[in-house]
Amino acid sequence: AASAVLAGTVATVFSAIDANEARNAAVARADDADRARTRAERMNGFFQDLLANMRERDAAGEATDAKQVLALAAQSLEKTGTPRDAESELRATLGRAFFEIGDYQRSVDQYRRSTELLAASVDEPELARTLVLMARAQSRAAMPAEAAASARRALEILARRGAGAAERADASECLAFALNASQSTRDAYEAVESAIALAR
């Protein structure tokens, strides 16, 4: 029964962070069959290790809440030798999950590792999106200077790539929020104005 509860907890947590699933499916379709199969095997290994860790806690009579499930997931990711592209996605997913449950420092940690992997892979569009998410987490974690730096870096990438107005407005909004928390009122006002102009 306890195992069923744990399985339900995992399902609940990961169903709340399913934004990456569509993208993962698209990536799998784009990969050749052998690469997609290898990728799936590695991802499966990660989740099998996570479930094994949870069963050990279950057998020891230790309750596992959502935050602990995610902490176990992060630990499992360290041990499974997940490919860099899959790891960056999983890190971003964990970052969002920690954000959703209010653990902003762990959210920042996961987004930071994801951005490091994405920078190394030169996947700039995904890097920019993850930087914006990290900026939000950094703001919530009372790290306004770091949040502003992440948002600015995202804006630089988006501008260089000629990204759409919606993406740039999102990054500008994050920058404004961070600057306001840093008491940089004038700069925050300019960022807000930029976000509003882009959103029109």
C-alpha cells in the first residue's frame, strides 16, 4: 500500500511538470531510431534508480513527501550517467518542480546546472528559456542581482537570435522584477516599459 502511495506521489509531482513532454517527444521523433532507443534506456535507468531509492525508504518505514521525492530524483540524476541533452531537460524539469513547491534555492541549483549543460551544447534557444526560468527562481530565492544577470543574459541571446516579442517581453518582465527588488527603480521602470512595448 505504501508503495502505491509513493507511486501516486511520483505521478502527481511529475504530472504537474509535464511541460517538457511534448518537446521530448519531438526530439525523439527527430533522432534516428538507435539514438532514440539509447536515450530512452538512459532515461528509464534514471527513473528506475529513483524508484529503487523510494522503495528503500518505504521498506525502512520512512514517509516520502513531494520535496523528498524531488530530492531523491536529483540524487539519482547524479548517479545514472544520463546523457548531457537528457540531463539538461531533467534538470530543468526538476527546477520547475522545486519552484512549484516553493523550494527556490534548489530550483536555482537545478536550473543553473541545466544552463551549464545547455551552454556547452550551444542550444541557445533552450538556454535562453531556461535562463528566464532561473531568473524567476533566483528572484524568489532573494537573489535579485543574480536574477537580473540571468535575465540580461537571456535578453542578449534572444536579441542576437531575433527572437519573437513574446519571449523578449517575458525576459524583460523578469529583469524588471529583479531590478525592482534590487532597488534599481529607474532601470526597473525601463525594463517594464520594454516588456509592455513588446507585449503590444
